[in-house]
Amino acid sequence: MPELGKYADAVLWSWAATLGLIALLIVMTWVQSRKAKADHDAIEARRKGKES
Amino acid sequence: MPEMHRTKQARDRYNFLWEWANPVKFMWFSGLALPWLVAATVLTMAIGLIWGFFFTPEAANFGSSVKIIYVHVPSAFMAISAWFMMLVASLIWLIRRHHVSALAAKAAAPVGTVMTVIALITGAIWGEPMWGTYWAWDPRLTSFLILFLFYLGYMALWGAIEDPDTAADLTSVLAVVGSVFAFLSRYAVNFWNQGLHQGATLSLDQEENIANVYWLPLLFAMAGFGLLFVTLVFIRTRTEIRKRRTHALELRERMADA
């Protein structure tokens, strides 16, 4: 850990906020992506089942 | 005749670009590109952020707070770039009516919003020890706040209109209007010199540029944030395409059942 001196709070809070928000964005993107794929696959399977 | 022939050749040469606006081609191409994009994002972000946080010295005038630059500048850069990407995609929608471009603009908005929030938060945290205040009605800070409000308005508009083509039309117009603030966010410092915010951190002018010891890791961090943006927009555009296809199939099912 580098020596941050009197700016330690500012540096650590900035980095924590950034990494936290990016992590949240990635998780939300992933969850929405998985749900959209599952919904899409389910309806495609139903459609193909009806056709055959 | 030779002139006409040349014009047609030129048109054919550029037509292949529009083929990527086909949803099936986009899904195929983005599916192939995503693993490479994820790897490149992780690698460049890790290099830029680890180098910037652990291996850069204190600056004479900023002390160790200079390390905030590695999250503040790339996020601010991406906040503005995301809006310009949305502008280009919106113009393509308005002119050529390619659905993938409208969906890509929609997909980019949440990513741009988060980047704007990061830039505002880290700027406020950095401003307190440097300027003695978290916030000032400085031209760049104010234009960034307005850009953030435009992002919120853009996403709200997509959510408020049921017909997707109408939503794409209206949000595209909003993207064009909001570009004024995206442009101001970038150049406000040059237009009005009375603000607290410093000038450009990265510049082609050697005298304006920051020292190499900070500049190189910053370049990696910016490349990492840029790649993160592209990766997330690809994934989110794929999600939007799937949602639209699912919606269309549901409608077809309901019509068949009726």
C-alpha cells in the first residue's frame, strides 16, 4: 500500500466509489443479459416445439 | 459513364459497413469479439490502475491526491465520448433507420451515466482538498451536471414511450440537443477561464501535457475505460436485440392464440 499522507481519505474514497460503481454496472449488465437470453431461449424453444 | 461506374464502386465499397447493422450479423460478430474485448479490458485496466495507484510518485502541487487522476480523467473522458457515440448512432437511426444503431445508443446511455456520476463524485472528492469545496458552479462542473441530467432524461424518455420506433426517434433528437452540453463539458475550460477547474490533462501540446511518469499509466487507464465501454455496450446491445426479438415472438404467439 503506498503512503498517501493527508490525502489518504480523498484518494481511497475516490477509488472505492469508482470501483464500486463499475462493479455494480458490470453486475447489472450481466444479470440483465442472462435474463434476456433465458427469456429469448425459452420462447424460441416453445416456437420450435410448436412448429415440429 | 466511367464517372457513374466509379460512384457505384465507391458506394459498394462502403455498403459492407451497413451490413453490420443487421441484427443477425451483429450478434454473430459481437459474440466472436466479446471474449477478446473482455480480455483486453481486464488487461489494460489492470495495468493502468495498478500502475497508477501503486507505482506513481506524489506530485509537487497535488501530493498523493494525483492518484485520483487515474479514475477521474478516464471516467470524464468516457462520459463525453459515450454521448458522442450515442449522437452518431442516433444520426444513423434518423438517416438510415437501422434498428441496431438505435439499440446501441440506448445500450450506451446507462454506461455513460455511470461514467458521468464517477467523474462528478471523484471530482467533488478531489475538489475538497484542492479548492476547499466539494462543488463550485464552475463552467466545466456545471456542464457536466447538465450532461448527467441529459443522460437521465434520455433513459427516462426510452422508458416512457411504448412504441420503440417513436422512442428511438425522440431520444435521437434529444441526443442531438444534448451534444451541445457534451461539447461544452469538454471545451468549457477553454471558453471561460474564470472557473476553478484546470485545463486539459492530456494534450498534443508537450508543454500543457502532464509529466510522462503520470501520463503513461493514464493512457492505459483511459484505454481500459474505453474498452470497458465498448465491451459493456456490446453486451447491452445484444441484450436489447434479444429483448426486442422476444417481444416480437410473444406478440406473434398471442396473435396465433387469439
